Amino acid sequence: MRYATRFAPSPTGPLHLGHAFSALTAARRAEAHGGTFLLRIEDGDISRCRPEWEALIYADLRWLGLSWPEPVLHVTAREAIYASALSRLDELGLIYPCSCTRRDVMNALSAPQEGAPMGPDGVIYPGTCRVRSMATFVEGEAIRLNMAKAVAYLGDVSKFSWEETGPFETGTQRLDAARLVEGVGDIVLARKDIGTAAYHLSVVLDDAAQGITEAVRGVDLMEATQIHRLLQALLDLPEIAYHHHDLIRDENDKRLAKRTDAKAIRKFREEGYSPEDVRKMIGL
Ligand code: GLU
């Protein structure tokens, strides 16, 4: 299978040095493997995405010297695919509707003052709506995966593995039933506030559609990989490899966020830095 990877930014703000590092790392791995570097615009959260940020993504990446095949895949164009994946999971009886707000979730935790149990998506859902079936779904509600049922459906989940080559872990990783049920829980697959697939569902379907063989992304998503491998198994999607790279931090050792414009690629461009200067700043 020919190597293919992708850079999948969300157009919710200007790209910063951390994005430059991620995109260039992905493009270099594609080049080293004689494969393809693809772009995908993760514009699923329509409340936060803006066309001007998308235009800036293209300009910044081109300035860095990157190119990619057109057309670029957009999450917003793939509603029907996500809906059919949800129908499949519904047929298997693995999803349920959820009307809980963040406050409901916190109130339902037995001892929130002792620190709520955290998973890759934040607080682990206490299961309030788990008794509900999709027949009771009301337009606008979120949809969750019943993790215990999903794990039971797959049987021995340790047979589902993936290759990790990042600086933090290397080698074959395997799904672990207890870690999924207790450490991840019933994740959201569709969100009421944005009316579309949540990231975990779209990312596995989009990686499969783009023929991605290795996802290159930040280490902040390493814990989410078990969710992605699980969804690939449930939806009969191909197994892919993962490379989680370190995050670029600011002078105070804090992760760069899109909100802090200080490290925006655009700013360096406007101030007369060259792409080589930016590459040096991030050690590439
Ligand atoms: N859109 C995600 C982000 O900007 C990338 C997710 C991924 O690479 O899997 O963090």
C-alpha cells in the first residue's frame, strides 16, 4: 500500500508554529516514504470555523513550501457518510441519544469534589442516558457510543492493534478492554451544538476515504488513538499507523493555542521572516 498521510487543521484561527511543525513533519514523512501528503479541512464545528481562516491555512502552507493534491477534503461535505456510519452503529445497538449538559454530567458524578475521572475527552461520562435507545432520539441531542457494548461486540479487543512510531512510544499498540470501558467511557459521536459528526467519528471515516496509511499529529491526540482504532474495527475500516510528534511550546513551556496570535505563521510572514527561518525556529 502506498504511503499517504495528511495534515487536518480546523479553520478556527490562524495556524501557529505548532501547526507548521505538524504539517512539515507529515510532508517530510510522506516524502521519505515516497508517498503523498494530503490536506483535509476539519470544518465540522460550523460555529467556530470561518472561510477567512481556511484561506489563511492555504496561504500559510503554500508559503512554507507545501503542496497537496486537489480537491481538498472538507468535513462539511461528508454528512451523509457520517450519518450512514451512525446508522450502522445503531443497527448494532451500540449508540444512544444523550441530552446531558456539562452541568448534568458534573452533577451526576458521585464525588465530583474529589476530582472527576478524566479520559481523552475530559470527564468520563457517568452514563445517565445509557438506558435510552435511539428510538427516543430527539433532534438536536448528542449521540454516544456505549463503550461496554462496543467492546463486548468486538470480543477479544486485543486483536486490534496499530503501529506507533512517535518519540513517546514505538511499536505495536493494542486495544485494552478495561482501559476503554473505564478510562475512556461513552464518548460523543455526534454533537447537538454543531449538528454533525464529532471529531472521533469523522476522523476515522475521513482517514479511510483519503487512503491514509499513517496519521501524523500531535502527542495530545495519542490517548485518542485507541478510540480511533476501536471505531475502525466497529466500522470495518482499514487499520492505519500513527506518528504522534511532540508539541511546540512557548517560552513558558505552554502549548501554543490558536488564540495566542503571537506565534502565528502569518505574523512571521508579515514581519519578513523566511520559511527557512520558521523551519529553524521549530528545529526542522
Ligand atoms: N483537526 C485536528 C486538530 O487540529 C487534527 C486531528 C488529527 O490530526 O487527527 O487538532
